Amino acid sequence: MQIRPTNNINTTHAVNLQTRVTTEKATQSLPVDQLDISAAARSMEAQTIGGARADRIADIRVQIAQGKYETAEKMDLALSRMFDEIA
């Protein structure tokens, strides 16, 4: 480790205010993210929250918790569907 004398350190530095103003203007003109949900999507959401869909989701959660959801038959079916999509 080297220790150097501090007499070579400049204590004042010029500040470029123009750059700062330009940066502030640039951040103000950035586009804003926006999400629009269609009426059809809202309708689908309402259907999935209540009714048979919610019952199906609850049933699958119970099967997963009990360790009964992933069976050999379901894996074979999933693989078969995946190969059908590829072909």
C-alpha cells in the first residue's frame, strides 16, 4: 500500500450545469409504460375467478399438495401433446 501526500488534490471542481439540465429534460420526455386490458380479457377474468374454473384450480392445488398431481399418465399425455405441436 502506498500513501501519497494530499497536497496534489484539487479541492474545487467545475460543475457542468448544462449537462444536468439536458439530463432532466431527457428523463421528462421518456415514454410511460401503459397497459390496457380489453373488455374480453376482463370478461375472461370474471369467468375464471368464480364458477367451475375456481373449483378446478382448487382441486389441482389439493392434488399437488398431496403429491398426486404428477402421474405417469399425465406426463405421457403432456409429451404426446408437445410432440403433436412440434410435428
